[in-house]
Amino acid sequence: MTALSFTLIILSAVMHALWNTLVKRSRHKTVFIWWMFIASGGLFSLALPLLPEQFRWPGTETILMIVTGAVCFVLYHLFNGRAYQEGDLSIVYPLSQTSMIYVPVWGITLLGEKLSLQGICGILLVILGTYSVQLQQLSLTELLRPFRDLRSRSVRFALMAGFIYSIGSIAEKTGVRYYSPLLFTYFLVLTMLLLMTINLSRPKYRCLIKEELCEHWGLILCSGPVMMASFLTFRYGLSMAPVSYAVPVRQVSIMVGVLIGILFLGESFGRIRLISALFILAGAALIRFG
């Protein structure tokens, strides 16, 4: 993994943690995320004519990848939301991160990517750190606890979220292989915004749209450039690195989120959270040099 692609993905991880912090401070999360996409898409549209890259329309295959990625990422958020409604955070969160198990498999079998032993060890460390960050104790019993009740709706929704995210990641990698990462990101944002707008057209959300804007307009304005920077840096990094490495490295955002929570939000400094963050950091370092 090159230094440039690694740096771009780390920057994306930092931005990803920042916009998730903004979401945490909002009241109606689904509506706030929709406003974030409005701000990001609007800023993107205004900046597009000023950018040096020549505009060109995507081909049929690229459009298919854009739509596939957008549908997968919107479904990921919806499945996660359903899982959190019925399940505990310590069970839902680790299961929703199982996408990192599938992504290297898809990368090797579908895209012909080749991973070094050092890189594989790095991926495994990131998976362990990401999976354990919300657990109550580091033990085999606790690690297996989320899988105990596969009949639970929350468990099934969380597993579906992880699986669908992995498909979206492969669609992204395929899309930016032969098309501009900047323009791919632009159309992906617009497509996701369209899908979320359809979802928010339901009566239970319509009455909350104005309320969220009036209460958190400052956060919404800040979120536009943060989200746009997160999206762009990741997809430029993705265009230069194997998706099998890019997705795990972006989990550094979890470590950044832990630090933000401890330093700025007054959250508890748990030993497990610290150990998990160190696992992720060590895994990212192995991937970078593997």
C-alpha cells in the first residue's frame, strides 16, 4: 500500500469520525444525515465548475456501480438502524462491522487482488480491534456473545448490514478503477441523497425536517465540507489501493472516535476501548508496510 493512498484513507478516517461526532450531537439522526447530504451535495455542485478535472458523464457500467454502491450504503444505514432499535450496542456494533471479513474475500475472488502475509495479519488485527471495541470484556465467551442468538431480529439485521456494506465497497472499487474518483463520488452522493429523500418522504419524518434544520443549522453547515472531504479522500485512496486493505485501514476512524469521545465528550476511558484502538492502529501499520 503506497504512502499516498494510506495517507488519503487515514485523512478520510479522521473526517469520517468527525462527521459521525456531528451526527451524535444531533437530535433526529436520520433527518440530520439527510441534511448532511444536502449540505455536502450542494457544496459539491457549487465547487464542481471550479475544479480542474474535466467533467464527463459515466458509462453504463459506472452508473451500475454508482447505483449499486448507493443502494448498499443506504441499506446499510437502514439495517443498522433497525438493529439498534431492537438490540444492544455491544451486540449490534461488532456484527455490523463484519464487512471486513467479506471484503478481502471479494477482493481476491472478484478483483484478483493479492495480499501479503503481513497485510493479512494487519487485516486480522483491525477486525479484532473493530469487533472488540464495544464488548464488555476481552474473553472468548464475550467475543462469541453476539452470535449466540442468530434467531434474533437485531442480530440478523446487523449481519445483513455488514454483508451489504461489503458489496457496496466492491462496487466502489470497481467504479473508481476506470472513472474519476471525484465524479464517482459526486454521483454517488446525489444518488444516496435521492434514495434518502424517498425514505424521508414518509409522514413520520416530514414533520422533523424543519425542526432539525432550525435546531442544528450550524452543525449542518459544518458537516458539508467534512463529509465531502471524507468521501473524496477515501475514494481517491481506494483508486490507488486494494479494497481488501482500504476498508480495514479506514477503521482507524474508530480509534479517532474513541479519542474524540474521551478528550472532548467526557466519555469513560475503558481499558477494552484502549486495547481495541491499539489493535486497529497496529493492524493499519502492518497493512501500510505489507
